[in-house]
Amino acid sequence: MPAKGALLLFELALRAFWSNTSLAVPILLFTGLSSMAPLISVVALVGILACLASAGYLRALVDAITAFDLGALLAVLSSPGVLRALLALLAVSLAGGIFLGALASAFSYSGLYKMAEELLSEGRTSLRTFLDGMAEGWRRLFPVALVVETMTVVPAWLVLLLIFYRAFPTAGLGLTSPAFFLQALATTILLLIYLISVFLLTFYVLVAAALRPELGLLACFKASFRTLARKPGDTLLLILFEAALKAGLTFLANLLMSVSVDLTSLMSLVILLVLEPVFQVARVGIFVQAEGGTVHLGPASWAVKASISRSFREGFRSLRAFLSEPGSLKLVLWATLPLAVGLALGSIVGSMEDIRYAVRALGFLRPGLINPRMRWPYGLPASFYIAFYNWRLAISSATSGLLAGVPVVLFLFANGLVIGLVGALIGDPAMALAALLPHGIVEIPAFLLASACGLRMGLAYRAFLRGQIDLGELTSVVRSCIYALVGLLPLFILAGLIEGLVTPQVMSAFGWA
């Protein structure tokens, strides 16, 4: 059988995707786990700002920034309390990003690449294959992913810190120096060359770790180099085609925004749920052929409409079944707890005088002014943007609940913290409720239901690891919960329509301009 090129592999995988939509589940898991790193950074930032406000540093820092007083700014930044806070935030962001990025890759791609291998050889794959591959392979992929993340993230941070350090010498600003600009430009170019080289040389390393369990850490990198050397044309063509296709779709969505049709969040969903798994399957196909294997996948019929229709029918059925189960209400109540704790802590932090002074002085929040995008007729396209964005957020964060439910708890706490913070910073309780309550009546229960599905998946996976249920039972629970998340889309559309069309009117009635 002749070898299949990158574009043919992409077409075959795209055709097969519509009969194997479970390929999107690992990508949802990856997105949900990856989003935990910025959430941890947000929680750390809020905590550090609260500490700086309590110690009296925050107001001095804001005054120096708004006055463009470099001497005062450097004096505040060099004080022990502020320096410790900044170093702590940097350490949390860096370590959290590397660790959670590696964890997301390990859990997601260990099963996804097994699914891709099965699809390419047999023409079909299943959620069971993903869960089996994930449970068996994530520990093997984690050290490989950790090395790749470290090779990518640490040099980028070091270059950024180096440029920042050179931009603020102790004698004063060196930003006007041509030598500084040339040095920063040269350093940035070298960094880009390094990152591109790492990306290419490690393009197949996780595929090798997932599909060749006998390989050690260094052998996985060698297998990646070998595939790149044997298939350089297909590799570069796949990378360039992926970048061009995603950029083209994003450009089209932004172009439509100029005529008040906001499809950016819908387009990002298509890229996430359809294109991303398809490109991963094509990547595995190139690796398999470079290693001497054969791709048996043939052209399948385009079943787009039938697939989408089937997914939503099953989604509504699974959501009704989930709501009728006795333990579901208990899971929703458990999901409410971290949200409530976050709301309470956010309200406390937002009530601090120096925090309020900082956000107003820096222009981060302007209480009493409605976002111009919410004015009619702009509210309608904004409604659908909000709906699809929140649905994507809900299904990805809920899917990450497979990891014993911990990411779901963090997601709820962090979002509660932000909501409580913003509500307190608005100042007027009536105005805050007018801005949050109309759509929140629908949106918050929808998020809680999604989080309850995530907690249920986490409990099932924990029971599987303890031997209390088998792989078939775990697959059944995860499948029903994923479909229930699909069935939540109408709730998010309703919440988005209320937020875009009704909430601004309610806000105007309560004094917002």
C-alpha cells in the first residue's frame, strides 16, 4: 500500500472524525487541564495584591505608575515585601505552567494517540480506547512532556527577565538607547529560532512515548528526530497547513465582526473540537509510516449533519438522565461550595480600600459604564459569542474533572473569587446585582450542572483506579457525562441572550450609563 501524504492523512482523518467524535474528548481534557495554570496564577495574584494592600505597598506602587515616576517605582519594587511577592507570583506561574502543561499533555495525548493509531489501522476508535490508553500511559508520557515544557517555557521566561532587567538599569531608563533595542531584538530572534527548533525536533516525541512503550526518555527524542529526518516534507506541510487553516478561519471570524457578526467563539470551538484532533491523527499517521507501519484508513463518507444531530439528541437524553439520578443534586450542592467560598473571599478582597483605589486609578474597572459592545444591535452577536465561549469553558473544565474532580473545584473557586471581587469593586450592591443577576440566574446553574458532571467523572475514575468499577463502567459514566455537557448548550445560549440583550437594560434601570 503506498504511503499517504500529510494532506491526504488530514482529509481521511477529517472524514473519519464525524463517525468518531469521541476524538474530541482528549482535546477537551487537555484544554481544561491547561487552563488550570492561569487560574492558579489569578488566585495567587489576588492573594498577593491583598497582601500588598494590607502592607501599604499597593497604593504607593499605583501612585508611582500613574505619575510615571521611575525612581519611586524602582524604590517600591526593590522593597523586600514587594520583591518577595513578585518572586512568589513568578515562581507559582512558572512552576504551575510547566507542571500542569506536562500533566495535561500526559493525560490527554496518552489516550488520544492510542485512539489515532486504532483509527488509522481499523477505521474506527472509541472512548474506551482513550480511557484505557490514558490510565496505562500517562505516567510514561509525563516525564517526556515535563522535559519538553521545561525546554520551551524556561528559556522564554529567562529571556523575558533578561530584557526586563536590562530595560531598567539602576542608573535610570535605558529604553531610549539604540544599543538596547538592537540587543533586545537580537535576543528575541535567537529565542524564536531556538523555540522553532525545539518545536520541530520534539514534534513526534509524545507520539513515540505513547505508541512505543518500550522506549526510554532519550529513545523517544531519537524516534522524534528520526521521523522528522525521514518525513521532513510531510512534517513541514502539516505544520504550515495547520497554521494557515487556523489563521484563515480566525481571520474570517474577525472579518465578520466588522459587520456585527461575531463568530469568533464558534470558530474557536470548531478549531478545538474538530481540527485539533484531526491534525493530531494526521501527525500519528506520519509517525506510523516513518516507523515502517501502514495506514489502512480509507475515505469515509461525510456525515457532518448526522453526527451533529446524533450528538445533540444523545446530549439531551443524557442530560435528562443525569438530572433524574438521585446523586446528581448532591454533586451540584458540592459544586456550589467552592464557588461560594470563592465569592466570599473575593468580596472581602474587593472591599479593601487600596484594592478599590488601584483598579480605579489604573482604569481596570469603571463602575457605572456599560460595555459599548452591549448596545443594540451589537448585543445580539455578543450574546452568541458569550454563549459559545461559556459553553466551551464549561465542557473543557468539566472534562478535566476526570482527575479526581480537583480541577473542577479549582475552576469554581477561582471564578467565584473573580465574581466576588468584581461585585465588591463595583461598590453599589444594587448595581452589582443588576450587572450579574439577570443572566446569572441561568448561567450559574448551567456551570454548576457542568461541574457536577465533572465531579461525577472524577469519582468514577477514582473508583476505577481503586478497582471498584471496570473499564466498561467507567466508559459508560464518562460517555453519559460528556453527552450531558453537550446537552447544556441551550442553557448557555439562553444565558448569553439574556446577558447581551436583557442585562444591559436592567443595568441602565439601576443607574449604569
